[in-house]
Amino acid sequence: MSGTTPGRNGLLSQWFGCFATPASDVLPVHLGSTRLASTGAASTRSPGFDQPLVWVTVALMLWGLVMVYSASIAMPENPRFAKYTHGYFLLRHALWLVMAFVAALLAYQMPLSAWEKLARPLFLLSLVLLALVLIPHVGKVVYGARRWISLGPLSFQPSELAKFTVLLYAADYMVRKMDVKEHFFRAVLPMGAAVAMVGVLLLAEPDMGAFMVIAVIAMGILFLGGVNARMFFLIATVLLVAFAAIIASSEWRRERIFAYLDPWSEKNALAKGYQLTHSLIAIGRGEVFGVGLGGSVEKLNWLPEAHTDFLLAVIGEEFGLVGVVLVIGLFLWMVRRMMDIGRQAIALERVFAGLVAQGVAVWVGFQAFINMGVNLGALPTKGLTLPLMSYGGSAILVNLVAVAVVLKIDQENRSLMHGGRV
């Protein structure tokens, strides 16, 4: 099919990715299975966007919706949740998905130049919201943690917004400091201070899991932005020492580590190791092909937070090893594709856009890795949801907005390589 075919054939080639390869490429940049020149005559087709990334995102969200319903359907049998209906979490999750879809459409309309201008104001807004959470009667307390702000019937978690705004701020910071990135204090210290402010507010909630994700996002963007390797490893060492000190100074965090090391002991099995042991039982029951959708026993009020932090355990029980491997494979593909989009942007001298796309990949990949590691018993229990799948409205909304921004970066890349402007 010709790369310049007008009409219906041109539209089909846009949707199915059947682009012609020019004979001579000045700057070859890969778009999935295609390769387009960065110079030459502009194509008559609209540049489009990365449809496989859209469909993988939709697949994860829809599968997550089904699993949230499956994992939460029996919760009203527990006296603690007796006031809820069997479809309570399903309906709220579906409502958040609709709102997230609308927010993602709006985010996709914004050019990356607008996000770059808003990076610092949005970061300041997230700091204000993180501070508001700590004010009595403003922040909502759940299970002893003050992490939410009530918005009528819904609740918003500012730490989820902070992940995205820190990402934008770090990418903008690296672009502004590109000429001094070899100097530690001038290049790294201001960024470190910004992350430290976020960390202090998050630890006051407390939410160490979100702080870990934010620290890794910032570190990843510093590394991808070209910070000196010696400085990078120095920062990594400082962070590791800081996290070790935070854990050592908290008795209940130390107990979590000890429970992870020996979850089956008499002391831990019914205490700090309870979630981990039942997660492992659920995955063990699933074996290779699972017990079938809806057949989980552990979700029947045995496994706490089955619809949020431990959704993967229910997937493992109902879909077996095959289901777990499929989830891992979808996330691996998504992370790799976002990294590719980021590299394409940087090749086109769009450093901010490239760092944002790669930062989203680091964020989604690291958080999914931590959640999967916890569910599989490879990492200590940590309150992090599975991106795009677990129940949690704020996380779903911000995750989908981040994916929409990556799709916009890809669309702008394609437009530039077709001879257009952004």
C-alpha cells in the first residue's frame, strides 16, 4: 500500500500502520514496525497516534474492571462492609474510569509546550494539596493514614497527582539545567530539595510507598537526562541510606520487614505476614491455568485489600500462571513502547517531551514491579496499587492522563516526521 495513497486506502494505512519505507532516510526513527524520514515532502495523511499503546492500555483497564468486581463482590458478607452492595466497588471504579477517560481526552489536546510551562505551577499545586491533607477535618483518615481529600461522594489522593507533577518538574528542571549537569550542587541539589519537601509531606501521612515511587521517578529522569554517573550513584546511595534509616526508626516498618523474611511463623502468620501468606496461598491455588473467573476462595474475606493492593493475587488464583505472565507481558510491552517514544522525541531534539515519556515508563514500570513483587512474595508488603488495574480512582485518573500525554508526544513526533509542526 503506497505511503501517499489518498482517500480510504490512506485512512486504512493510518489505522493499521502500513506505511511505506522511503528509499533514503536522513534520520530514521522507528514508529512501531515502521520507519519514516524526518525530512522530505510532507505526507497527505494525518500523522495519527500509537494505537497498539491505546489498545494495551484499554485491555489492562477493562481486565482490571472485571477483576475489581470479582475481588470485591463478596465484601458485603463481611460485617465491616455490610452497608455496601455487591456492585459498590464496580460502579465506583467504572465512574472513575469514565472521568479518567474524559480527563485523558482533555490532556491529549494540550501540546507538550503547554505542559512544560505548567510544570512548576503544577508542582507547587501538588505541594499545597499534600499539605492540605495533613490538616484535621480536611484530610480523610483511613486505616490510620491521612492521605485523602473528600470531594463529596468521592475521595482524591494528592500523592497520585504528586507522582505526575514531580515527573513534569524533573523533566523541565533537566532541560533548564542542561548546561550545568556536571556540577553536583548546581545541577542536583535544587532537585533533591524539591523531592525532599515532597518526601517530608508524604512521610507525615504516612505514605512511604508513594515517596519511593516519586524518588525513583526523579532519579530516573536525572539519569536519562545525562547527569554524571558518579553523581547518580552518589544520590542513589544517599537515598538507600535514607530509606534504611526511615525503616530502622519505625517499629511497625521493621516488623513488616521481619514478617516478610518469615511470613509463615506463628507470630507473623496472623499479624504482619497475614496478607502475604494469603496472597501466596491464592497464587498457589491458581497453579498454571487458574480456578476460573469468579472461583477465587481467598477473595472471600480471607485476603485483605484483594481489590486494591493484592489484585494480582486474585488474578493468579483465577487465571493461574498464564494470567500473571500475561499481565507482566502487557506491562513490559507498555514500558518498552513508552521508552521508544521518549527516544524518538529526544532524537528529534525534543528533550522535555522525551524525558516525560521515559519518566512515565519508569513510573509505571517501577510501581507495577513493586506491586507484583509484593504479591509474589519477592518484596516486603507495601501499599502500592497495580497501575491501570487496581481499584483506586485517583490513581486510575492520573495514570490515564500520563498515558494520554505520552500518546500526545508520539503524535507530535509523527507530525514532525511528516514535515508538520507541533
